[in-house]
Amino acid sequence: MRTETILGLSALAVAVGLALLACQGGGDSSTQTNSPSTPPATPAYAPLNGESISRATFQNPHAHIPAQCYIETSFGTQNAYLFCHTDGVAKRGLGNNNPQAGLNPNVGNLQAEYAFGVIDYPFVPNSSINPWINTLRPEVLKKAVDALGLKLEDWDMQAYVRQDNWRAAFAQRPGSPKEWDSGIDHPLRLFPGLAPDDLPAGNDGFVRSTVAERGFFQDGQGWITGWRAVNFMPYGIFTPRSGSVSGIYIRLPEVFMKDAEGRFSLAVYAANLERVAANIQDRLQGETHYLGAAAGIAIVRGQYPLGTEFAHPLHYVDVEADGANPSISPYPGTRARRVKEIRWMYKMHPWHPEEFGMGLKDESAPVYANRQQGWIDNGVGWLLGGWIEDAGGALRPQSPSELTQCVGCHSGNLRQPDIGQNAVYTSGTGNTIDSTWALPRKLAGEAGWREMDYLGYTAKAQAVLDESPGRLTLPEPHNRALGQGEFKVFLDYVVGASLYGDMPASMDAYLADQIRKSRGYSADWPSLSAALADGRAESVRSAQETRLKLMREFTARGAYKDAEGRILPELFLPSRREALEAARCYRQVVVTQRYDFGKDVFAETPFTLRYFRTPEVGFTHQDGRPYVLGEVITDRPIETNPAKFTFGMGITPTLIDEDKPFAQGGTFLRDYVPLLD
């Protein structure tokens, strides 16, 4: 988006704003009252301007390709790719035009091949060279910490994660928190107007304030800020075991908060939010428009209305945080008081996904972003914002290269010459619905409209350092299309705890204790560490094939959940020691500010990023050097023929066999859809 385009979008936003103002009206004794008028003295509006920036100028020009995309699949026994690289959502025409499991021949099957796109190749290093050094080589990150004269063992991580860093950032946000854009040239110009002092949300999920200036109207319990909490089923990312946990809040424009007479109405607003959720979750029953003052706004299939906002605080994990003790954390679900990031989205302009068709995958388009204000255009209708910890732990705006990591997972494909930063733009994943992950997976009913609590997590009083720290109180949600528990699907295909395919020691030990031949399983749970130490790829293959078979026996019995259908804590939750060590690993990135090279840090390189292939399915470095067994995989072969349109792209098979059925150990799943019953 060039400057003149963004100004045009601002004009569009102004037009929408005028429409909203036209719908405003006074309340009466049967409705809520309006908040006091804003003081007349306001700074002049500063245009929201960015610049087109070539990704080739970034330290990591391939920031849009997540680190998880580089993992090995253990001879096809671990398929984490299916949760992102799917055809299912695009086939439904549900806010996604990015099929990545074979439906678009110009993109290919990204479950089956490491077919990473390229940027200005050969002038920029190709994307089949893994750029995520923090994840790939944690010892390199440790050396950077050592160079600062810091010692990891000196860090009191429990004290650190219980310090607040959100309030100070919010206090610096200029303008009214009721406005998505403060209109003032400032590093926190677009920082979400969600005050942490107003959290946690009420039992109905609505965020109320005692401060009139932060609310649109009173409902008798407080000032309605417009924000509502969303409680959803997480993927194998941003879970307690991954070291990062989410809060999610949505806010619609003011017109959606009013009835047909222009009076504020919480009932109308709740009904409109429910229509948004039903649309995104593909469960509308013939509704075509929104309600009340928004009755003239048509529902666009699989898309949010213009002006929708999301606020996404990404917290450290504190296993004592369940919302019961505000001195630990006011947030439930292991969400620590300290945040790693505050993320934000705003639906800026329309997107017509059907116009792209089966276009080519070309990720060389520049990004349009602001270097000082922490925002980027995702190319398909949304502004994304992000504020992350500086070296001292305070929140600062993210750089364009850091924000490009967000675009990689929250975007889509564009071919609209009149809108957007480029006539053609391609990015994102196949699983999102209008660039979002959370609302599609909102829990059903009232449980889905409350603070994100990670399936009703309740901490165990005085849990010791190495035991399960609590339990889950909500049953496992079921995947609508597959008719199975969502966590079961994850275990059956990934055989791990996260999208890296890793398995923490406590989870592995629990499975080894439970899965035994003496308990009726076909074999004892094999030790992966023993197979790795054996020094033969065949041993790794045998162990992983057995683990896949046994995991499916385990889940078929329902042994991964209790009698009430709740996921066992040993599989879902880290111990207190594991959570603190994960925070310690991540803080290395904070103090060095090396976010461009990865935010996921392990004590040692995960085995899924090391080379364990037998000769018949092996590959070499790009320069032809053979890999040594157990070597960290730094690069994979690419297409070297400049006459092919795939020149510079990856060509290595993942070993996921799309023809192998599930019953015979197959892990390919073409049409995964992230919708729940």
C-alpha cells in the first residue's frame, strides 16, 4: 500500500466513522446511558502512514515462514503441518483462499514437500536455509547472552513473570481508548485500548470499567468498553506446554452496540457478536445481516465486519495463575501477570478472496509497515500491530521484520489492483478464517464468552516443583468435521506436545508409565532418547513408528482423558519447573533482542530439527555435503534449474505419504478444518 492508498483507506475509515455517528442516538430510561462527551481540545489527526519495505533488507528475509515449518516428520510419523497446510477451509469458501495441501497446483502440497517460496532469488539467500538460529542453535543464543555479562542462573524467573509490564504501556497510549486509532503520531498510537485495570472480564465475557471515559455506555454493572473475552481451544501453539499462553478479546464498532432506534443495548451487542462468531464458525442459519443499528450491514461469509478489533496479550506461563489469587495474577489459565507481547488486529478494508483463483505462490512482495508505530498491513484487509519486550522487559513497538512473522500466520492471497499494498500479494496459511485463528475455535455457548482459561484450568494448592500443577475442569472439545476430540486428533497425528513435534520429559515419562504391554498395549512405550543414542537412523524410525502406533492405541481407549472427558493434566500442562525453565530460555531472546532469529527456544535443539534419515530417503546440504546422523539441519536442497518457475524453491519430500491410510500408520490429512462442535 503506497502512501496515497493508505490515505484512501483512512478516508474509508472516516466514512465508516461518519456512518457510525449517524446511527448514534440518545438513550431512555429503559436503555443504558451514553458516556460523557470527549473534551473538545484534541490534537490534530496525524495521517496513518507507512512505507513499502523490501523483505530482502531484513536480517531474516523469510520471517513469514514459521520455524515450525522446518521440522522433520520422523519418516512420516509426525505431521504437524496438517493444522496449517490444509485445503479444508478454502474448499468451504470460508474466509480463506490459501489451500496448501494440493488443491492449488501452483502452490503444491506443503504437507508433503518443503516447497518454501523465494524472495528475489538468487540475490537473497533462499528460504530452504533455516534462518531461525535461536531455535536451531540455542548455544549461539547463549553465547550472545554471555557476551552481555549475564548469567541465566541469576534470574529469578518466578519474580519476573509476576511483574506487570502491560499497565505502563497502556498508560502511554495517547487519545481515547474507545478509538482504534488515537490519531496521534506516537509509538503506541495503535496500542489496543484495552485497559488491564479493567480485567479480568465479567462472567459474561464483557470487559467493564469503572472509568467512564473508557466505556461507551453503562449497563448497571459498569461501563461497557466494547471488548469481550473469547475462550477457545488452542492449537499446539500458545499452550501451557509451549511457554506462551493467550488472552483474546474482540471489539466491534459502536454501531453494533445499538438498537434500531440508536440506543445502546447490551442485548443487541451480544447478539451481533454471536452472529459474527456464527459466521466465522460456519453455523449461520440463514441470517444475512446484523441487528439493530447495524441492520444495514450485510454479513460477508467467513469474514468479519469492517472495524472489527482484536487484542491479544501473549503471557508467560505461571502454573499458579488460575484467576483465584490476584496477588499471583489476575488472569486465569496459567496466564502470568507479565506479557511477552501485546498483539492487535483491525479490519481496515474489504477483501475479495475469490478474485485470486489458483494463483502462483510469490512471496517477494514488499511489506507495508511503519517503523516507529509497530504496525504492518497484512495485505488482505487487516492492520496488525505488535508491542514486545525490550531488553529491560518494557513493551516497545515491533519492527517491520518482527511483524512480518505475524503476517506469515495471519494473511492470505490478494489480487485486487484497487486495494492493498500490491496488486498481488500471497502469504498466510490454509487454516485461518479471515486471517484469524482464535474465534473459529471458540468454545460453544457461555463457556466461549469468558476469559481464556485453557479449558478451565484450576491450580493445585502447594503443588511441588516437578508434579502436574493442577487440572482442567472443562471437557475436551470435539472437531466438528472429524467427529473426534480435538486433542485426540493432535496426539494421533503429531505424537508430541507442540507443532515442533517435541515431547517434554514429564509427558514422555507419563506415557512410558501408562503404555505398557502388561496393560494390554501391543508394546511398551519406547524410549526415543535411547533410539537417538543408538546412532542409527533405523532405530529412530522403528521407535517413532512404534510410538505412533501406541499413541493411537492410547487415544482409542480414551486414556488421554478422565471419566468426565477432561484432558489429563500430565499431557497438557508443564510442571512448575518446566514452566520456569521455558521462561528462562525465552528471556535470553529478550535480553539480546534477537527476535528476528526466533522466539521459540529449547534447552537443546529438538530432535525434529536434526538429521535422522536412512540413505534411500536422505538428502544433502545445498552444496552437496552429506549430512552426518544427528546433525542440525541447516538447509535442504532447492530447484537449481532457472528455466523452471520453481527455481530456488525447496524440493525435499517431508516423507508424509498422502496415499498411506490412517489404519496403516498414515498421517496425511488433506482437509483439516479448525471448527468445533
